[in-house]
Amino acid sequence: MRTSFWFPLALCAAAAVCRGQSFPDKPGKAVFQRACGSCHAATMVLGRAMDHDQWSALVANMVTKGAKISDADFTVIVNYLAESFPPGAAAASGSEHAHHVVDAGPDDEQVVDPAAAARGRTVYIAECVTCHGAKARGARDDAPENLRGPDLVRSLIVLHDRYGSTIGPFLAQGHPMQSGHSSTSLSQAQILGLSHFLHAMVDETLRGGPYSQPVNILTGDAAAGRAFFAGAGGCGACHSPAGDLSHIASRYDAVSLQQRLVFPNSTRRRRGARMAQPQPVMITVTPPAKPPVKGVLVHIDDFNVALRDESGTYHSWKRTADLKVDIHDPYAAHIKLLNVYTDKNIHDLLAYLETLK
């Protein structure tokens, strides 16, 4: 599948999102929108709250990545952000910005505020710890049935949340708490604190918790996985159980097989041997009034693109409006599925693939 990209990479989408947002009308707004709005959607700013030095460091980092911001504009932008979104601003605004956070992903990662997380921990201990455990990983197995809350570190509501964007609406529906009150009584500041605390627990778990080691992942329904493979997943369009997937479960253990399923371009090791190298992403760059150049993608962002042609020669360009870039990613269908998969789909597919020995 071939997709065309024009600079700025997400100009139309970002501009549409930004038009729908409500940036504070303060000095420097126009400079900020001109310098930053063409590449970054409003969700990169709304919901964050940092002091002047933190905003300065963030904008300076953008400059090192190629953002064209003059010294004069730099000062105006940092002052605008620091005045518009100071520490505590997100809590004060409550859910005003939270529902604007869409398409959450690694480029939109929540920045955990330690102070807010500490406040959220207080709320969590007062209202949630009995059912969900001290580390938000679920209550112990010997807890009474009515107190066995789920593992929040693996909750899709928490993982998709940005500054209360999904946690807030969920709690607004009314959720029992250990104090006997309903979650609807929580303030927006308390919800924001819970969001920061739970994201801190996710980060802590990924660094060294129980999920840093393989767990039993063969828990799915093989029949349901076969149906998803042939139907909604669209896997059968490219793969065949009797062809490229024949005996695949004999070649990979369950953990490596799931890694191949979800991240097919990974080079993680399995059983002491390196897995097959992923196919490269190919790219064609057509400069204005010049012939196209084809090769293996080396780097691409909103500002620059680079490739290495079949002779090994390195080429790079600045992204401009008249520079055309065509990308052919052999794993595009897998990447698209990342926005479709549910946990059940993945476990069911893995259970089905495990039968192909």
C-alpha cells in the first residue's frame, strides 16, 4: 500500500484540530500558532501545565529538531505558553481540555507531574486502594470477591487516558468508591491527580514490575482467532496458514510469536537466535522539477527526510510544500490494525497461530 505525504506532514489535520480548540487570547498567541501550529495539533499543548523553565526546555528541544523559531519569537512563544498553561492550570480548567485529547499515542505521551501524582495518590489511597491494590495492579487473589478490582495498569481506559480525558468520563458515570461515595463527587482536580498517579504506576510497572517478565499469554480462544484472521482482521489477504504461516508455532515460542504478530518489524531475539530481519520501508522522493529518487527510508519527520539508494548513497532533503514523498511500508496493514485490535483479538489470534505447528 502506497501513501503520499506532503509537508507539513499533518498540516491539514493539525490545522483542523487547532481551529476547534480554544487557545487563551494572550500576547503571543498569533506568534505561537504561526510557528508551532502547522506541525503540532492542539493536543500537544492543551492539558499540559508547566513552569517557564519547563516550557523553555520543551521549545528549545523543538528547535534542535529543526523548528524554525527566531530568538525573538522564542521568547514570545515561551512567555505565551508559561502564562497560558502554568503549573496547576490543567487542574483549574478541569475537563475543559481533557476531551480534546484524541488519537492518543506515543507522540502524545502524558507528562507525569510528580506533585499532581502525589495528590492523586492521596485520592487513590482514600478511595481505590482496597479494590485495586497499592500499585494499581488489582487486588490480591485472596481478597473477597466484591473487592477484587481489575488491574488498572492494563486498563484500556487508563492507557488511552491523557490528563483525565477517558478517566474523567468513566468516573462521571458513577463508580462506587471505598468511602461509600460515588465517583461523581470527585472534583476535576482530583480526577487530574488520579490520572497522573495512574500514569506514574504504568511507568513504574514498565520499568521493573511483573510485566517486565513474560507471563502466560496463551489465554485466547483459537476458534475466535481463526474467525478474526479470516474476517475482520483481514489477515488472510496477505497470509496463509498453509503457506507463509505453515508450522509458524514450531519456529517461535508464544512470546516471540506475539511479538511478531503485533510488531512484525521487530528484531527481538527468541530462544537465543535472532529473528528474521524485517523488510525495509521503501521511499520515493520527488524534488520539484527533478527526477524521483528511490531507496530505503533512513529518517523522516516534519522537517527532514532521508534515504539510502540501491548503490548505498545517502540522500536527504528539507521537507517543503513542493517536495513529494511516497512511502511503501510492507507492514502498513499491521500498523493500521494497532488501532483496531482489542486485547481479546490479540490473545485469540495468538491462540489460533499457536495451533499452526
